[in-house]
Amino acid sequence: MGIAALGAGYFFFQWLPAGFRSWERWAFAFGGGWGLLSLVLYLIGQIDFSRRMIFVLVFLFALIGAGLLWKGFRSGEFRAVRVNLIRSLPAVFVLLIILMTAISGLAPVTGDWSSDTVAYHLLGPKVWLRAELIRPVLDNCHTAFPQTAETMFGALYALGGAGGPCLADFLTLGYLLFVAASLAMRCGLDSTGAWWVAAIVATMPAVFSGAHLAFVDGLYAAFFLAAVRVGLDAERFSEWAIFGAFCGFTIATKYTGLLAIPILFVCVLLFRVAQDRQRSRGVIAGCGGAAAVAAILAAPYYIRNWVLLGCPIYPPPPGLVHFCSAKYLSREAIQNFHRYILARGAGLGEGPLSFLLLPFNLTYHTANFHGAGGIGLVPLGLAPIGLWSFRKDIAVRYLALLSFLLTAAWFVTQQESRFLIHVYVMAAILGVSGWRKSRLTGGTLAKVVAGSLVAASLLYGTFMILNSQRNAVHAAVSPSYAETIREKQIPFVKSFQYLNGEPTVAKVLILDRSVPPFYLEKAYVKPVGQWGELTVPGIANASLALAVAKELGITHVLDVCSELSTFQVKADDARLKLVIESTHQRIYQVE
């Protein structure tokens, strides 16, 4: 899949601005190809998402990628480069985190309906492969989110089995670190400084939480930062097209890109025009062309939703709900979803003082932002020094304004830490710049304090990440422990084992909306979805679904006692035969 992404990114390799180094071209070609390959699979998947079609497409692009790699080997671009000690120290942290990401990615996926991985990131790809068609899974509206990452998860499932999607996290995390290093060097840091930026970003638990276990926030941040980097140097139309492509992939990965990309365009226009007023018309024209490219690449995801679900953004946000009619979601379900988002994104307040305290709170009160461990001390302790010391550098000012506007937009929408990964990367760049300034001009005390902040961030982050992944690594290398984890952490596991292994099971009726159908390998109907979606016309509860079970082709019914309800099948229901019963779970066969 990685080689196929390189093949799909051939034009990115060729069209990047002339100032890009060789390694940057390879990294950006991989990232751009990852997005473009996903788009091709998505478009064809509207007609045919079979394993055979996926294999043919990936194989064809892999041939192009292999040719590009062979050309690089023959030209000597991959000759071994000696790395001195100061560069190898941050490299140890980077490689350790990437290796651990790959190993832990082989652990079985577990969790209940509160896990985004289980609830929708991997549910959609599994159902698409079973149906050989990419369509929103009606019982979870989140499967209608922009699907750049999820389409690739489907392809990874098809080619690599159940471990494919999470194993591939090391590729996308590595891509994010490459982009961070590239942007750092564009902002004036040398290769050693770029290594330190990569190490600090890699050991931020908040970054890791959004870049592993099939989460899409790390890939989203990588696409956005790639656009930030290209936007600094784009001159020709082809270069602006590459800028627009990365903007399009950002919007096609998360809805939050609809806010972030306009902010990026404003900053690019401001700073590129301020940098050279003689070429302002060219910059404006370039941004116009880039916007067109971004719209073309992102549009399929939104048009598909509009056609099939009645709304381009599904579920619709508060402002859009009055202008479109969302299928399968009642007004009450939409309102409940909005209330959930507001409650989850409240953070530590919404007033001016709370905004001013964000740097402190993001560092020391990470649980309030669902941060999974924080971002370390470098952004708070050293980024202000870097910003002040290099304030005359146009790239530094560009990052500063962009970070401020992105954080403000995040603050007034949903304050979830992993949604701010791209800002954390820019803060790390400014932080390493501040450390560099302290080392060059500061006294002994300043050097010791700055170095201690860096060391504390790296050691704290590494410990938090490794500690959080102990069980996953153990499960990845021990089949017996993996089975123990499945037994403990998969809800209603006995029922799923029976349904998946019983040959008479053709289609399952799931009555409780908290049951995660990700673990079911058979076709199913879930009449009331996780967020209150009504997936079958005229069926709004379990009793109505049971009444038409035969008409729906149901062979078995899964009934559970959960946090939401007790058993819903009546003991004297003559239409059903109890075939298995375990703790809080019953399975019936339709007579």
C-alpha cells in the first residue's frame, strides 16, 4: 500500500516547488499519493469495492511506485547517510515510537460503542467489503464523515486482513513527522533541529492518541501541514495545484477542514502578498486555482452525502439543519447529537480568560480536552522565546498567525485535544527555535533550563505512550493474551462468537443500539442506530422490528441487557426460539 501510494503520488514528486529537498519530495509524494489513491478507490467503490477490484487498482499503482523507487535507487538518492550523535539521539525517540506503533497495531481491536475505532472508523470499511460497495452504514451516521482514511482502511482490510488498518498507522504517523521536519527546516532550523522537532512531536501523547488505532486526526494534521509547507513556496500553477490538492485532502479527511482551510488561504494570501507585492496578482490567481483543485478533490464525499442522505454534512451542524432534510435522523436525534458535541467540547470554559489560559491548561489539564496525556513542556516553556526571537522571519510570523486563528476556531467549536495536532506541531517548531536561541545566546542557567524542558517533554511523553500501549504490545506478540483481551474487552463476546461461527446465521437483527456491530461478520439489521438513526422506514423500536423480522430476511435475533435497556424479547414470543443464553445476552432463531 505504501509503494502504491508513491505511485499515485508521482505528480506530487514532479510538481513540488524547486526548493524541496529529495527526501521531502519522497515524503510529500507518499502523502499526496495516499490521498489520491484513496480518492480513486472511493470513486470506484461507489460501483465496485470488491477485493479483486481493490487488488487490481493497488497493484497498478504499486507498479508505478516500484518504478519510481527503482529510479531513485539507481540515481543514488537512497545512499546511506551518516548520522552524528546529536542527530541520533532524537532519532532514537522517533524510531522507538514508530516501531511501537507498528507492533501495537497488530493487537486485536477491542472496545465498546464508546470507542470511535469500533463504532465507525473500522465499522464502515468492514461493511463496505461485505457489500462490495461504499455506502454510509445507516445505523451509525459517523460513517458518512469524509472518508479518505476509512477508504484506505477498507483496502488495508482487503489486502492485509484484520491487522492491516491499525498496523498501517506507523506509515501515516511517520508521514506526519516527515512533514513536521520539512516545515521546521523551512522555518530556519537545520537538519538537527528538524530531528528534534520530529522527536518532540512523536512523543506528544495527544498527537499519538489521534494517530494510532485507526484514528484519522494524525493523517488530517499531516495533510494540513503539507499544505502549509507548500503554500510558502508555490509559484507556478502546478505548484499551486499541489497546494490545493493537500487542502482538498484535508477537507476530505475531517469536517474540521472546512474551517481550517479557509483560515490557511487567508494566511497564505496575507504573507505571500506582504512578502512580494509585485507578485500579488500571481498569488491571488494561484490561490484561486488551488481553491478550485481543493473543491474538485473534496467534492465527491459531500455530493455523495447530499444525494444519498439529503445533506452534504451529515449529521448536519446547527446552522445547516434548517436548510436540508437529513434522512434517517429525526430532529430529536440531531438535537441530542448537538448537545453531546457541545458537552464534550466544553473544555475549561469559553470566555476570554479561558482562551488566554489555553497554553497553561493544554499543558497541565489535558483531561479536560480528552488529551490522553498532554503535549509536554516545550510549547509552553520555549515556543514564546522562539516566536519573539525570530519574529522578523516571515515563515515564523506565518506559523504564529495561523496557529492563533486555528486555535481560536477550535476554541469556539469543539475543544478536543487531538483536533489541534497541527497546532501542536507548529508549537513544537517554535519551541525548538526557542531552545536554539537559548543555546546560542543564553547563559548557563538558560541553557540548562531549556535543555531540561526538552528532556522532560521527551521522557514524560515516551513513558506515557509506552505505558499506555503495554497491553497492546503484549497482545500483539502473545496469541493467548490476545484471546484473553478479546474475552474481557469485547462486549457480548459469546454472542458474536456463536453468530460468526454458526453456518445457519444469514442475517442478524440487533435490538439494542449500544451493541457494536463491528464484531459481527454476518449481515445485520439494526433498526435504531447508535445516535438514534432510524434505518428501516416505519420501524422505530424493537417490537415493530420483531413483527417484520421474516420480511427483513432475519434468521437470528440478538437481544441483550445493557446500560440502556433490559431484554426486549418477551419470554412467550412464539415467533422466536432461544438457541443460546449467556450473561446479559440471548440469541433467538426466527421460526
